[in-house]
Amino acid sequence: MRCLVAVKQVIDPYVHIRINKEQTAVIQENVKMAMNPFDEIAMEAALQFKEQGIISEVIAVSIGAPGVQETLRQALARGADKAIMVMSEKSYNPLSIAKVLAKISKQQEVDLVLMGKQAIDNDCNQTGQMLAALLDWPQATFVSKLQLESTSLIATREVDGGLETLKCKIPAVVTTDLRLNEPRVISLPNIMQAKKKPLTEISIEDMGLELNNQIATTTIQPPPKRKAGVKLNSVTELVDKLRNEAKII
């Protein structure tokens, strides 16, 4: 069984986000980047299945500018067998990304696609579902527990009423949630070995796909600043403010 893991490069989650003066984009110049945390979990799941002998090959893929190569090298250092970098200076919406991943999935003849349920930069949570539709494969989303068999998978996902367990035929698309696993720490020897692993570069224009952005970002605004707290002298005063000022009781 061959597995494709889609990984996205995002701003490091511990970095303070800054917005440009026009409020049209997040500033990424000279900012530390990292692999999307949900995609780290997807990669870890694929590697664990490989160690169990269920998956024979793990292929990492990412789309973006040359700097994305760093994230793919991290995937190789974690244990991926090879990586595919789709070169593009533009940003694409989830449907266009799904089209690219669908074509690579067919070219690589993979049996399973793993990816995070969403990226922390845009929180769209759409690419996996759209990819499954384009491939006409079963899908399991928000997966917090995953078992692989020879021709099927069993996925547990958290829903409003508790836990839901699905059984899907393979090939399939799976999007991972935070509780699935804890990604491993990359060792220095693995980082050095990753430099020798194959990394294929493909221009997105050479893929022959019609990619049109149907969504345009108009404005990006920072969250409102938190107001200073007020020290109260009694419970009565607290209740009065909650009732007459906040109007929540």
C-alpha cells in the first residue's frame, strides 16, 4: 500500500502574526515557517503504519514557493521515502489544491491519502473533502483513531453526540484530528539523511490543470484587543455589572 501525505507550510504557530498596512495579507517575509500541525499528525500516522508493515511507501507532497522545500525536508527527516514539490508563487483556494493533489494521487498510484483536517492559516477544512469527491473515493474526516486493513480502514471521529466509527474501502482519503497521535521529534542524523532522499520539483503550470481562484480575500483584521479587567469589591457588584452592563444574566 502506498500513501500520499499532503503537508502545508504555514507560519510557525508560536510566532506573533502581523498584518500588512493594506490589511490584505499576513506578513510572511522573514517569518519562521513550519509544517501545519494537523499535517504533522497525518505524517506521523503514515509513518506508524509503515513501521507496522501495512504501508510500503510514504510520499510527501506540498505546493508553494521554493521555501516549501524546507517543510518537505522535514517530512523526509521524519521518515517519508520521497517528496514532491509543486512549484508555485501564487496562493490557491482549496478546490485548486484538491485538483493538484488528485492528479498527483493518480500519477503516483497511491492507495491512501492522509492530510490534516485543516490548515491553521486559513482554517478552510475543505481540501480533503474536495479531493475525495474529485477522486470518487470514500472519505473519513476529523479522524481521532485509525486502523488500516488490507482492503479497508476503520476510523473513529468525534461528533456532537460522542464518537462515530466508520469503515471505508481503500483507496480512501483521511483527514486527521489532533488526538490521533503525537508527532515524533526529528533527530539530527535523520535530518542529515533527509538531504539524500529524492525530492522531485514540478511546476504547477506543467500539470495541465485549469486552476481558477473563485475566492478572493478582501480584508484581514487582527482580533480586537482585550479590554482591561476591573477589580470588584463584592459579589453583589459583580452580579450588578453582569446584569446591567454585560447583560448576560
